[in-house]
Amino acid sequence: MTCIASIKRVPWWAVVLVSPAALAQEAGAASDPAATSWLLTSTALVLFMTLPGLALFYGGLVRSKNVLSVLMQCFVICCVASVLWAVAGYGLAFGDGGGLNAVIGGGKWFLDGIGLDAVRSGVPETVFLAFQMTFAIITPALIIGSFAERMRFTAMLWFTVLWLLLVYVPVCHWVWGGGWLMERGFLDFAGGTVVHVNAGTAAIVAALVLGARRGFPTTAMPPHNMTLTVAGAAMLWVGWFGFNAGSALAANASAGMALLVTHLAAAAGSLAWMTAEWWRFGKPSVLGVVTGMVAGLGTITPASGYVGPMAGLCIGALAGVVCYFATQLIKRQLRIDDSLDVFPVHGVGGALGTICAGLFAMPALGGRGLAEGVTVAGQVLLQAVGVVAIALWCGAVTFLILKVLGQVTTLRVSAEQETGGLDLAEHNERGYSF
């Protein structure tokens, strides 16, 4: 392992196979000022995705009587995840787990030993852990879109604490912290599995366990404020440059390429979703355009550091079509009330992008190539194994968390409270006063 500052001393393919977010600390190394500046900026951009980007995006999609509950959940999850990350999450994800390192890390409790002189991956470790903290914040925040408008605030808090420690942290260690997937050369540059497959799988499980909203699917439940949603979507698009390009942990060509393919995938995903919707229903919707953009962004995330511009366009376009039909399947055919389409957009998109990372990394397709001796078929198989393993772990543990919580507290608001809205029932406030 080495730091970004000395990256030239490793074979080029090692850079391709190991996400820079997982490179180990090098004792005595000096931080790179340019890389540090870019990562500081990226950290702010990723937090901007949650507050206010995701909050406004989700807030506009729910009914007016629940807008404050969604904004509150996003805000409080940011606070809870930040404290948990400092107390134990960072050490479990990126610390040395000794004999258990293949499955979980350890040490660095309460950020012990992380001071001004600590350097990791060519940047101050304080900056590295803050950047990774923003990923730990946005992942559980994504899940709330599946149970929006019906989960009790207290249950949501306990779910966030347990899910972050039992699901997010181990998976983060497997992929980026030296765990079993990272050791095998698994490709996930910026969170296709750690963030999107994780969040999407938890979302579909939560939607099934809690059940549908009252009136679903016969009662129309349109977004109450598309202006808020579009504003939030625009913030997500901009913030995603920190998400993907920031994962290079350096201000270099890799970051530049990740930024470019991210933007192209977002544009292609938006246009593809719009076209599919236009063809099927006769009119393109604003909701479809912004949702396609998010699908393109989520799908390119795991591949963003490994593919070229044309692959970015292809992955984005594929995401727009596949995620669109996945949404129709979940909502219309299977009638699962994943309120804000977290599973078909993030779960399906993250899995698709992770598989595509192994395919489009081929130099013939403009990618950066695979490790010596690794075939495309072998890499794609590893990618599929990683997706399935993470989905199974996340699904099983999420189900157990919700079932246990259901025995000790009430997961769902009452029928009367749901009808009146969570803003009043849970927070005694209104989003709008007219």
C-alpha cells in the first residue's frame, strides 16, 4: 500500500484495482497541499448533497403535510451519523481489524491518535475521515425515501444507529478498508455498492416490512412541490462531483476523468429516462428528467474512476432506461410502496454500474484496464459476487433490525397520524402556513 503522493512507485494497474479511498496510511508521509485542497472542497460538496440537496429533493416529492418530517430526518441523520463515525464508525471501517480484518476493522475509537500530523492517502487523516464521514451520512439518508410519510421519528433514529454500525460500516470495510472484497480486486470507485446497493436493498426491505402508505396504490400521491425537487436535484448534480471526483483523493487526471464521466452519465440518464417516459405516456415530465439524472449519477459512481467518456455516456443511457422500467415494475406490477423509488433508482442503478465497471474498464472501450492476468469475465464475475454478497448481508441485517425494533418500539405512526401528516404528529409544526 502507498499514499497518493508516492503513487508512481506502484504498478499502474494497482491504481485501477484499488479505490484511492481505501489506500492505507503511510507513516511519516507528508500531505499533498493540492490534494488536501481538493478533498476539503469535495467534502463540502458531498455534504451539500445531503444538506440541502437530498433534503429538498425528497421534501418536494412527498405530500405537503409531511415535508418537514423529511427535512428533519435528513438533518438529524447528518448529526447522528457524524457522531457515530467519530466514536466508532471510522475505526471499524478503516482501522486494522487484526485477525478479523477481512470482515471488520478496529481501533481508533473516539478518533484516538488522529492529530495534526496524521496522514492517510496523501492528505491529512482528519480530512480523509471527514470526507468518508459524508458518505456515511448520505447513505442512511437515502433510505428514508422508502418509508417516507409513515415511519415514526423515534424508530427512524434507532434504525439509523443500528443500520450504520451493522450494515454500512462492515460493507465499507469490505470494499475500501482492506476487507475481503478489496483484497480480491473488487472495483467500486466511489460507492456503487457501499452507498447505492446498500441503501437500495435496505429501502426495499423497509418498504416491505412497514407496508404501503394508506391509500396506495389507488389514491394518487403526487409530489407537493416540484420546484423544491428540481432545486434539490440540481444541488445533487453539482455535489456529485465531490462524491465521484473527490474519491480520487488528488487533484489529478483521474479526478478530472471521474468528473467528466459523471457529468456525461447524468445528462445521458436524464435524456434516456425522459425518452422512455415520453414514448410510453406521450409526455415528458419534470419528475422523470430529474429522476433519470439521479439514476445516471448513481450508476456511474462505481465505474467513474475506471472508464472513459463514451463509456460514461453508455452507462448513463443504460441507467435511464433500466431504472425507469425497474421503477414501473416495483410500483405498478409488484405494487411495493417504495415511496420515492430508492430501490429501482439507487439499488438497481448501483448494481448495474458495479457490473459495468468490470466490463467498461477494458482499454478497448476506453477504460484504464484490469490487473495483469485478470480477464474481463473474471472481473465481471467478481463484481457480481460482490453485489450479491452485499445485497444479501444488507437485506438480512436490515430485516432483523426492523423486526427487533418492531418488538421494542412502534415502527409506524397510527392511521390517524398518517392521515393528518407527520409534520404535526411527530413535530407539532407545519411546513406551510397560509
